[in-house]
Amino acid sequence: MATALGDEMVAHGVATRNPAFRGMLGRRGSWLSSDGERLKREAASFKHYLAKVESKQLANDQSEGFVGGYLA
């Protein structure tokens, strides 16, 4: 499955080579293309954003007594 995913990443221009073979071939360095590196940064930024929004929303919901809705 990892090999097929790596092939898809290469086909869509996200990776320069299939990362599933990185360990076997002993290659070092980045296997992500410039688009892949950009997507990686965007995903990290989005994850950070969600963490901030979620923490603020949870704090707001707790103060208003809505936490039970998340636990259902």
C-alpha cells in the first residue's frame, strides 16, 4: 500500500521519487518536490490554525455549558 501511495505522490508531482524506497536505497534528503514542500507547510499551518480555533471554541463552549454536546 505504501508503494502505491508513493507512486500516486510522484504521479501528482508531490514527490520527486517514491518515498517507500527511501530506506531500502539508503538515500537521504528530501523526496518532496517544491509543490510537496509547499503542501507540507500549508498542512502544518492549517493544523496550527485548527488547534487554536478548537481550543478557543472548546473554552467558549465550556463556559456556556455546551461540552456535553461534544461527548454525545
